[in-house]
Amino acid sequence: MTESNTALEGMSTQALLGIRRGIEKESLRCDPEGSLVRTPHPAELGSALTHPHITTDFSESQIELITGVHIGVQSCIDELRQVQKYTLQSMGDELLWVSSMPCELPADEAIPLGHYGSSNVGQAKTVYRRGLGYRYGRRMQTISGIHYNWSMPGLSSEAYFGLIRNFRRHAFLLLYLFGASPAVCESFVAGRNHSLEALHPGSMGLPYATSLRMGRLGYQSDAQSALAVSYNSLEGYAASLHQALTVPYAPYEAIGLKAPDGHFRQLTTSLLQIENEFYGTIRPKRVIFQGERPLHALRERGVEYVEVRLMDLDPFEPVGIHARTLRFLDVFLLHCLSQPSPDDSPQEIAAMSRNQQCVAERGREPGLVLQRGDAQIALTDWGLQLVKEFAPLAQSLDAAHGGSEYAEAVAHAEHALHHPQTLPSARVLEAMARDFGGSFAAFAKSRSAQVKFQELAVPLEAHALAHFEQLAEASRQQQRAIEAADTLPFDQYLAQYLSPERLGRSA
């Protein structure tokens, strides 16, 4: 029996109440017509470099909202809503795009990179994004989503990696239940090969898609697909990433490290510039010290939490995700932790990738079959088997917290498996066809405007507004302090930060 299995057998109420969670939500800023705005990050929001709750992701036009760590699901959602409300109040007539797939985009090179000031660390963030643009195109980087950070007390790195292996095996169910990106703006695929169908002039999609964001059009990389990253141990995972971070990769060497004018095009010419460039549906994570490399932190102190990265923005929810969905994720992750988790193999990794593509693009197709081990199984049969296994875990969580909300989250998922027309992906296509003549842009623009109107109908209370204004000013002061403290030339700073020695364990 694996350690992760025994870890859950005698799980106490105290351990279940010790689960911690947090959310990171990405969203594009667009104008009232539904086109990407290219203005700087709103000054009222503070410094994107140092603000604890409001920053930018790839683009200056892509807001990222971050909650603190919460013991309660509802308090986590409530904080996200407060942060979003302040953000919306500070954006003039701009909207936060409610869909994972982007709004009307300009030419690739016109999408602005995130800007973080003149400090070395700020410049490095912008160079990293410039490198992503060269490697994958800027449009792909404008895809947005929700990341769910989750931890439980007393878990070892070995237990977390067992959870991760099972999560990857069963991730198809999350794509099916919560995928909400079955359609895209035509501007997103302009000039690219794709298998999408025209739904409306300017809108493309697939009739049974759940999450095009997680399919071949989304966060996929042919270069990274050659990375045979194993999740069988922290040591093996770290070794795979170490190589990808340090060995030059010929196509990226061809881009060049610097432009003729001396400006950096990318941080390095290795397969990954930094750890965050590695795409995955779930990541092992650890809070890092200032200036520390994430891989060093993992090797030195082990896994502290996992980051679930495959959740689409739900355009029907004001903050992009429902509290019920977080509770389902809690149960799902506990199940991944409690079940035996054999080592993965190259064959299984390839099958999981095929399953992911299949569900992303055809998940609601009647009778769709997936690969499980050496056999084929209907998606709905496999999903219903899993949901049945979730019930006792939901009961344990409800007993710990009081109430029945975890059981209700599992029952809701079971209902959705029997009634695919109730899934967010189906509802998006249905609303597009019913109310907007099949236009994805018109649907998402309407929902974005509706969310802003509803959220601002009840303004922030004075004390909350003052709190966010203080955070913004403190972040600006902190950025100025960082810039004033810099002593190294940027090239020298970069060479030190990217030194392979800083990836290993301390002696």
C-alpha cells in the first residue's frame, strides 16, 4: 500500500479541516467593444511587481488576481470577489473578459508585454515574456484560466507526487465537467492550422468541445512534448526540469539570446527559460525565499502544495468559478491522494495526453471512449465510477465542516455526467446560438459587461476601499525601494540568477 493511501485511512477531522486553498485568476482587459486594450496596467491598482493581490500575467493587458491562503472555501471566493470588485472600480470603462479564450486581438507583435519597472527583477520578468512571445507567439499567452493552490497538513513530497500521478490520470473528468471554452474568436487562430468549424462570421469552435484552452490550440508546446517529465519522485522530476533549464535547445538558439541592438530576446536558449515556463495540468510547488529559484526550493525543502492549472474561467460565474466547484476539487484531490498511485510510464503518459486532447476537443461526443490501461472505456462510465468513489470522501468533509455542501458538489457532478447539456461548455454554445446568432465575441462581451454592472451595483465598503488603496500605495513604494537598491548591471544580475549552481541543493 502506498504512503498516500495509508495517509488517508485514518484521516482525522483535524487534518480535513487543515486543508488550505488559494486562487489565482487571470483575465484580459478589453474595451466596451470587446477588443484587447493596450494601455498600461491601471495606475490605481498599484505596482504589478509587488502588489500581493493584483498583478499582470503575460501581457500588460492581462490582469491576475490572487487570494491569500484560506481554510474556508467561501472565504476564498469572497476575497477573490473583493479583489475583483476593486479592480473593476479602477478600470474606467474597461471590462474583464469572462472567457478563457481571448477577446478580439491585434496583430501578434502589438500585444503588449507585461512591464514591471526598471529594476533587475522587473526587467527579467519582461525579458522572460518577450522570450515566450518568440517561442510560442503572443496570442497563445493571452489565454486565461484559474489556478487552484491546495495543501494538506502532514503530507510528504512522496504523498504529493502520488496525488499528482493520479490527478493526471483522472484530469479528463475535470475538463469534461468544468471546461468552458468550446469556441474562440477567429482572430485567435488567424494564420494557424486548426480543425475548428465556423460557428458564425468571426467565431470558430467544435460542437462537442469542452476546453479548447487545454487542447492543441491552447497551452501546448511541441518542444515541451519531447520533455519526458516523470512524476514518480521529486528527484526524477527535478532532474528532468534541471536538464530542460540548462541544456541549449537548437530552435531557441536560432532565435538568439540578444537582438542586434543588444536587448535581450529571451532569458536563455535552453528548452525552458525558467521553471514557470513548464506547462502542466498540475505542478508541485513551494513558497520561495526572495531571489531563490523554485527548483532549488523544491529540492531543498520538498513539496508544500500543488497548483491545479487546468480550470477554465466559467463565464456564468461572477468571479469565474463557483464555490461548489472548489469543493468538488477538494474531494477530487483527496481521492487522488487516497488511492494507490503506481509509477507512471512513457506509455501511460502518452495515453494521458491523448485522453486530454480527446476530451478537450470532443468531450461531450456521445459514446466517447478513452484509454485506461490496456483497455478502452466510455468517458461517462469512467467518470461515474470515480464519482461513486468520491461519495465517502465528501461525507467525511461534510462531517468535518458541518452541512452537506461537499455531497451536493459530488451529486451535481453525477447529474452533469448524465446530462451533458448542463455542462458549462454546452451552455456557452447554447447561449451563443440562442442569444447572439452564434457569435462567441458577442456572448463573452455581453457577459463581461453584465458581470461588471452587477459587481459595481454594490460598491466596496469604505474600509475595504481604503485597504486596497493602502495596498496599492505600499506596492508602489516597495517597487521604488527595489529599484533604488539595485547595484548590479542587468547582464551580471541575470548571469547570477540563471547560474545552474542555484538550481541544486545547498551543500
